[in-house]
Amino acid sequence: MRYIANTTEFHIETPTVVTLGKFDGRHRGHQKLMRKMQEVKARLGYQTAVFTFSVAPAAMVTGEAQTVLTTNLERRNNMKKTGIDCLVEYPFTAQTQHMSAEEFVREILVERMNAKAIVVGTDCRFGYRRSGDAKVLEELSGKYGYQLYVIEKEKDDARDISSTYIREELDKGNIEKANELLGEPYAIHGTVVHGRHMGGSVLGFPTANLVPPPIKRLPRFGVYVSRVLVDRKYYRGVTNIGKKPTIEGENPVGVETFIFDLDQDIYDQVIEVQLISFLRPERTFASLGELREQIARDKARAAVYFDEHPEIRWGYEIT
């Protein structure tokens, strides 16, 4: 996959079929757009290209911090898995912010992205003060020589599937529902860092520790059955998300995972932790001994969960 970021000066030489948006979570609605792009590619031979901004425009305009389901690293990894040919993370500058809808179409989508086809949802918005939409794209298609495909929203019963809907389910700890809306497991990608080494030396359960950036939208604090991708191979896991209230001292919010059947040093490696099922909320224990006993029970329950759900595959390498 070609990855273009941190520049406004680029040009894609080959004709493309383009979609645009935040792609926060790459949920089932996003996947619907990408399936259409692949159809167009198969029929017309265009390269598939995704246009997004490196920072959410709303956060830049309002100055208010916004959490995301998918960090830029995670979005990039997801697009690679999807088979997209090109991902553009465009800087959201003052000049970009004040582009009219037609300027955005002409200068970015047509001239820089070389769009010969554009795929969008019915709620697509772009340009200054969100003045551009699917109707504007339709009106400009003849002038700029691209085909337009407008895709209806994917629904869960009567409700549109959206990043907002998924955030609500994560806040409840309803990871199964969030995963259903996503069409894939909610995941946290990051580099394994050194923690306080309490897991191995004190509790007897060595763990892989990730410290997600503050922008990352995490689910309800607690313990989850997880699947972990390490060096292109999936392992079973059990993951705690939270601040480890039983451990003395100031503990930052972290993602701590015991990985079954892995006996190797993975410090400084990038791994992916996929959350599968919610086991219990985070709580404070009276002693480290009680915590150790609970972790053993969590491990046992996670192992049983995998035995009862053979559809959740592990122990194989991805290509």
C-alpha cells in the first residue's frame, strides 16, 4: 500500500477510485464503501485510494480534543489489511479549511488524487463549513469527468451504524455489540513497553504492556478475553484495561495483556490486541494475593471461552 502523509504536494499518476472520510473504526458502513471501490477496480482497473485528514477537522476547528476509535497507526494498519492501494492522510491547514467545495473537488480529488470514480455515503460532507455533499459531487461529475457512486448507510435494525453508536457500546463495556457494528474486533495497536514488572515477578503472570495515546477511545475499564497479533501470528490472551487500582502508586491508563503460549521477549515490538468478550469490571482487591487469585480465574475463563468459540481462530500466521 502506498502511504502519503504530511504533505499537500503529491500527485497520483494512475487513475483512481476514491472514497473520503474519517474512517474512524473502519466499521461495517466503511467496509460497504470499500467493497464498492473494489468492484469498480475490478471492472475499470482503477487503483483504490482513501482520502482522509491526519487530524479530525472538527477538533482543529473547535479546538476541543476528540477521542478516536482508530489512531492514525491503526487506520494505516487496517487499510493494509483491506487491500487498499493508496492511503492519503492530508494535513488540515488553514488553506484547506477555507477551500470551497468545488475547490476541494478540483484541486484535491481530481488533480492530486486523479479520481476517475468517487464512492461516498449519503452523509458525505466536505469543503468550507461542510458545504459539499453527495449532491454537489453529482453536479460536478460531468464538469470534472468522474463517475459517482452514492452508497446508502449500513444499518443495525433502524439505526445507522456510526462511530458514535460504537463509542456508546464501548462505554458500556458491550464489546460484543461494538464488534458486531465494526464487523471485526475492536483493537488496540501499540509498542510493548516496560511496565513495573509486577505481572511476572510478583503476580506470576508476565504481561505485555501498551500505553495508548490519550486520543484513543478505550472501552469500559475491566478485563476482556482478547486475541493478540504478534509477529504475524495470533495468540489467545486476557487483557486488563484501566489504572490497576490495587497496585500502589500513580498508574497511567494502560492495556496489560497476558498472552497464552508465548515465551519470547517482545519489548519494543508493535502488537495488536483485539478485544473479544467482557469478563468483569476493574476493581480494587484487598491484597496482591487476592488479585493473583482473580487473575488465575480470569485466565481460566478466557481459556474456556476460546474452547467454546472455535470460530475465533488463533495459533495461525497471517499472510
